[in-house]
Amino acid sequence: TTTTTTTTTTTTTTTTTTTTTTTTTTTTTTTTTTTITTTTTFGCFAKSSTVVVQGRGLITITDVQPGDMIVDGSAAGTSQFVSFLHVGDTLTSFISIRTGNNTIKLTRNHLLYVVDAKQGAELVQAVNVHVGNTVILADGKHATVDDVSVVEEKGFINVLTASGQLAVDGVVASSYTASRTFIGESTSFRHALNQPLIWLAKAAPSIAAPMLTSEYHWYQQAIRAPRAIAHAFRSIAKAVEARVPALATVQCTGSA
């Protein structure tokens, strides 16, 4: 008897399919352009600034009223508010100068007092103030600048006092700027130009100080045209002087 054994082998093949999913992310970047307006003819403070008024205490600079006596860091201690010279609500770039708990914000060409060891206190443009400089506080004390930065705020305002200076946010500054329109005019000269307005403020404060709705003070507009004409003549005279030989170089060799 013959026995036959049959062995069957089954092979199973497994196929694995891998699916790769690619995700594409699209990023949209929106760029917003902001226009910064910086006043040049008049130096200004931020509208959020504060001043100390005799009998009223610490108030926002826009709340100053005709006849108010503003702390100005002078020997007298206070000076009469004359008027707002320039007012606006435009988004503006300011130089922010911090010393201790005091931070003053001014447009780049506005002047404030910086103390020099050799020359004493002198007016310097805000843009030229640096960390380590010494400024004057409302009480007359000196303080070191801890930080200088550029900030943007809506609203600017300039204040004229009888002394030509005032303490804003605790730091003593001038009412004036380094003019880029009337180059060469000193601060004392511009303050002299404002003397009629200062006298008017003492006699009739409400007439000298206009409402905040007027961008430029009427007196500044009145004296602007004559100043522009005079400045033009000075520029022409300097140009002519540069081309014409000085009289001192002319020699007379003949006899009378």
C-alpha cells in the first residue's frame, strides 16, 4: 500500500499604501502706512501734557485759562499765561524725554533747558537731548535724563507765557522752537516780537488768549507776513554780500 502526502504552501502578499497630504498655508500681510505730521514753525507739546497753575494745582495744558499763573521754573516761580500760539489735533511725532518720574513730550525742534557744566543752562532742541544730559525741573533742581524715545500722539499745543518759558510735566522748557522758517532769529528776538501780545494779555487776558479752535493765533498770523518779507530781504542781502567785494578791500591810491 502506497500513501502519498501532498503539502500545499500558501503565500500571502500584503501591500501597504502610504498617502502623503501636503497642506499649503497662505499668509496675507497688511501694511498700514501712518502719516506723521511734525510742526516746524512753532514748537509744540503733546496735548496730554500737564502744567501746575497757582491756585489750581496740576491741570492738563489745554485747561489753562486767561490770567492763570503757570509754574515756569524761574526765580519768580510763576509766569502769566499769555496765549496758545499753535493748536492742532493731527497725529504728531514727539520726542519723549524721561527723567525720574517726569516725562516731557515735545516736537523735535522745540527748545528746553539743558545744563552744561561749563556754559550753564542753555536752550537745546529736543531732538538733540541725550541720555545723561541734565535738565531743569519745576522746582529749580537739576535732574539727569534717563531715557529718550520717539512717540506718536494725537494733538499738539504751544503755550506762550510772559517769561517765555514754563514747566511742562515737571520739566522746564521754552515757549519757542528752533525756527526752520525764519532761520537766524534768536529766541530773545521772537520773544521781543511777542511783547505787544504779552502786554495785551496783562490788560485784557481774554482778548489775547483765543479759543482752542483756532490753529494759529491771530497775532502770529499778523506778524508772519512782515517777518517773511524781512527774512527774504536778509537772505538777498547776504547773497549780494557774498558776491560783492567788501568795501574794506578797495584802496584809493590817487591824490585828492
